[in-house]
Amino acid sequence: MPLKLGVSLPQMKQFDLSNDVVRVAKAAEETGYESLWVFERTLFPTPMTQGLYNVPGLEWPDAYRSVADPLVTLAMAAAVTERARLGTSVLVAPYHVPFQLARWFATLDVATKGRAVAGLGTGWSLDEYAAGSVAPFDKRGDVLDEVIEVFAAVHGSDPVSYEGTLTRIAPSEVGPKPVRAVPIYLAATAGKAIRRLVDRAEGWMPTGMHADQLAQAWQQVRDLAVERGRTRPLDLTVRANVILTEKPFDGEGRQPFQGSLEQVVEDLVAHAKIDGLQEVLLDLCITARDGDHLLEVLRDVYGAARSAGV
């Protein structure tokens, strides 16, 4: 079966949100992309107080100075598409009230006949946490656990009842109900986060790495799943932050999905060989100049990938 391909929707400052979200969503589905995705950034510290991804000295991309709300963006795309799944990659769970987030995804899912996917993470920006989280940074894992539990309660049968640290639901009818329990994908990296993934999620959504590294990490996740007695399947969807260049990246140090169109396709071909990988989400927005350029790139990448047998 061909590898599924997804694509990110335009949210950043170089795009015209009043036009580009709808145009790109429609064009991506027509081109053949099977899923549409959004991410979350809420502010841009000036001056920078923490490196990107908490890497000391790593500058935040200029495009992050303005990032549209992910849930609004996804709802816009939902209204003009019919088949593509609609997911978050990722939503920072502790920035959201668990009960309200569960209801939002349930509404999206039933309105789109079962197309919602909840990709969740815990985030890393201390400034974003200080400005708009429901709990302190050191409680982020606990909040994610509660979000997962509240999703299960709210998306399950009535009467819904739940009592946690942030959420208390008296026995109630809570609707609408999703078409099916909205799948939760986690962007886990190590330790407790990987155990949470294996025990509680439907899928793993790591950020792109070299294919051999991913294959090794994926095998470790699957081994842990066996060790912990998981019996249901675990999906694997990779987020690829694509950095497209006009000329091939020459020399050592090339990161996965960085370089010319041909090099990006080579990475896709390598990833397609990984046993159990269902989908690669291509974020093509990073180097797109505007909406027109993004439309051109998403068509070029899709065509080249399928021509290469991906």
C-alpha cells in the first residue's frame, strides 16, 4: 500500500489567512493528500529568552512571529474539504481546558464524519506556559494525562462522569459524540512520555529523523508495547519539517527532509521502507514565500513522490 502523505496548512505570517487556508486545503485534497494538519505557537518572545525547542542559542524562525490559532484554522479547512483527515501536529495540551478541548474535537469529528485526529504534546516554551497554560510547566505531563482521560470520558457513553485535578464532570449527558473515539497521537520522545504513548495513545507522531534512526526508535517503541502488554495496533505518523532548497545540499550534516526536491523525495523513499509507517506529514510552509508558492510546492512534492513510487 502506498505511503499516505499529509500536508500542513498555512498559519504563519507570510500567508494571507483570509484566502490561503481555504485555497490550500482544497488544493491539497484535490492533489491527493490524505490529511491536513496544524501546529501551535502562541507568542514570540522579544528578546528571545529560550532557544527554539529549548536548544540554547537556537533562534526562533521569523515566521513564528505570528501563527494563527490551530483550531480555528482546522475548522476553516474542515468546511471546504470532504475526505482529508484533519489533525493537530501538535496541539500543546496544557494550553487548553481539557473538557472544552474534548468537546471541540468531538464536534469536529461528527461534523466531518469521522475525520478528526488529535495530535498532542506537552510543549517546551516557558514563555508560552507563563502566558497561557492551565497549569505550571512542571505539571505538563499530569495535564496531558488528564486530557487523555477526559477525552475518553467525554467521547464515551453517557452519563459522563469524571473527577481529576483540573476537571470535574458531574454525571451528565455530553454531546455531540464523535463518530468514533477521536484517535490521540503523541509526540513522545523518551522515558515516561514513551510509556504514556504505549499505554494510552493510538499513534506515535515523532518529528522526522533519518530513516535508519527512525526504524531503530520505532522498533524500541514496539518492543516496549509488547513488554507492557499492549495488544491493539499502534500507528506511526512522522512529521517532516521540510526545508526546500533550489540546489542540492552538498556535504555532510544534511538533516532529513532538507535540500532539493530530489533529496526530499529520497528521504520519503527511505522512510516508505520502514515497517509499520502509515503516513508522513509534510510541513512545506517553512520555506514557502506565500500561498501561491505553497500551492506550487505541495503539487510538485506530491507528484515527485508518487512518481518515485512512494
